[in-house]
Amino acid sequence: MLINQIDLEKLFSQGGMTVTKEQYDKLFNYSKLLVEWNEKINLTAITDPEGIALKHFYDSVYPFTLTEISLNSSVIDVGTGAGFPSCPLKIFRKDLNITLLDSLNKRVKFLQEISDKLDLNANCIHGRAEELGQNTEHREQYDIACARAVSNLSELCEYCLPFVKVGGKFVSLKGSNGKEELKNAQNAIKVLGGEVVLVNEYTLPNGDGRTLIVIKKISPTPEKYPRNKGQMKKKPL
């Protein structure tokens, strides 16, 4: 479940965001479905109302107030898991067209229910990023790729940048060690056609550190990328 509307409004106001009754209702229903489904499949370790509000909802929406996302942008959320960050973002940005990609079919079924029940009109896809990134229907077709994932930034760039149109961007939501990861990802970013345009370190209202890294796509990704997971591990960029 979710904290009450007044407390959620107070939480979001700390990031300069407002929450309407409609948005609260959708987030409430999201949290309810998340907890229900989590009893059947492993979606999240965070199931308490305060944790859901802060670490799933606030933490998904706030970073996108720090970088410009054009009206009606197409967004692919790579390895989205339980729908973070794209589903909460869509609740606050109805204009966005979101695609949710995950490699586990059970999670995709959950995402489809979230999309249907909350009227998100999301395109929910079961697949692997390294395979879909080579598919002409998806390769370099999106304005934005985003990921809130535990993979290191070098690998995330190889998974995500192939989806991004030239002129679009990859938005990576990292923890407090984001700048350190960025140092090790410089070559990958260059090889894959990217250029870092924003690095913003900030804290959540509870003090947890976060790093927003925005990489602009300045040239097409070479055809050989993304490689399969084994090749990425064996020969990191």
C-alpha cells in the first residue's frame, strides 16, 4: 500500500514536485498491485509504504526534473523490473510514450497489468536488451533510453545506447558511486556514439546519495554492438 496523500505531497514537495489527486490514486493502486504481485514473484525487496513512496516513486520521478525531456518523447526503459523509473514517470508525464523491456516474462505480465489498470498505454516487451538492440524495429528508434539498474555503467551503455536515436539521450540513474563508474565507462561511451552532457549528484530526502548521468547520442552505434552478455564480460569496453 501507500502512505496517505498529504504525506506523499510533503515528500514530493521536497523535490519541488506537486502531486494531484489523480496521480496519487494511480500511485496508490500501483503500490497495491506491487505488494500483491510481490507475494507471487520477486519484484522488490521494498514493500513498506514509506519505502515504496521514497525509493520507488520519488526516486523514479525526481531525476527527470533535473534534465529536459521533450514533449511526446519516446522512452524505452531497459531492464525495467517492476516498472521503475518509467511507470511512475508516465503518471507525471502523460505525454510520454513508454516501452517497458524486461527479460523475465512473469515481470512483463505484471507490467502489462500495471499499464492496463493505470491507463499508461505502455508497450510491454519480453526480451533481452542485447538482442532487441540489434532489431531494426527498436535500434536507434527512441528519443530516450533509461535504466535504473545495478549493472555497471559501461555495460549499461552497451545495452542502452543502441536504442537511442542520434540526437537522443541515455538517462542513467545510479547510486552514490556513479561518478566512479563514469570514469570507467569513458571508452564505452565514446565507442558507442555517446557524449556525457550532465552529471548531477544529489540526495534523496532520507539522505541516500544518487547520481544522474545523461549521455547524448552524437553518432550511430557501430553495428557490432550490443554484443552478448558473455562477450561483454570477457572483453569489457
